[in-house]
Amino acid sequence: MGVSSHNIFNHMIISKKVEFSASHICRSPQLSDEENLRVYGLAANPNSHGHNYIVEVAIEGDPDPITGMILDLKHLKDILEDRILKVYDHRLLNVEVDSFADKVPTVENMAIDMWNRIEAHIDATGRARLFSVRVHETNELFVEYRGKA
């Protein structure tokens, strides 16, 4: 039984959270210094600033009738370690993450990049799929991305 033919009584979402620290510079080369300051505020500091990020990845699907799990949680942990933490943790995102060589590493762009890094690796059986990636930049600010519509 694949995700598309799920029983609504068994269909569920499971989430895993990881944390990392990174710095970034929110400046667009297409904007003047004044425009960057207006758009990004203090985050436009050319010397960078950092955050302690929290990322929540949600997986949806139907539990396997034998294991009772949507997917192997060790597999999910390994994906997040390899495809998120090894890439982002303790990095200056603008310089050390290729995805941001030509785009501003806003929390929105980070969520899209993380989705793209993990989506294809979630489940080979067709039982589960990536539902959302939520990136908390601060206690008051987060973005949730659910893929392309």
C-alpha cells in the first residue's frame, strides 16, 4: 500500500528535530548598501552574524503493518546528519554552502535547500514522503516549506 492509497485512519505525520549553529550574511549584490540595510536590517552586516537553528523535518505516510513505523527512524537520523548537519553546522553559509553562492541564505532559501537535499532520500519503498521542512532561525521566527505545489 503506497502513500497515495492510504487509509485515513492510519495515515500520520512523524517529525524529527535537529539543531545546528551557522552564520550568514543577508545581502544581495543586486541591491545598494542602503537598500540592503532597508531590506535586511542589521542582518545585512557584511561581517556576518549567527544563529542557533532548529530544523524540524516532517514525514507523512502509513505505518508498516509489521514494524508499526512510517519509516526507519535511524535512516531518517542518518539522512539529517549527512544531508543537513554536515552541510550547515558551524558554516558561514554564503561561503561554505554551494547553494548560496548566488542567492541570499535567508531562512526561506535555507528551507528550500534542505528540502531539495533530503526529499529523494526519505523512502525507497513508497510508504512515506517528505511532508515539510521547518527552519527556526530564532524563538520568534521560523519558516515552513512543503515543496512545490
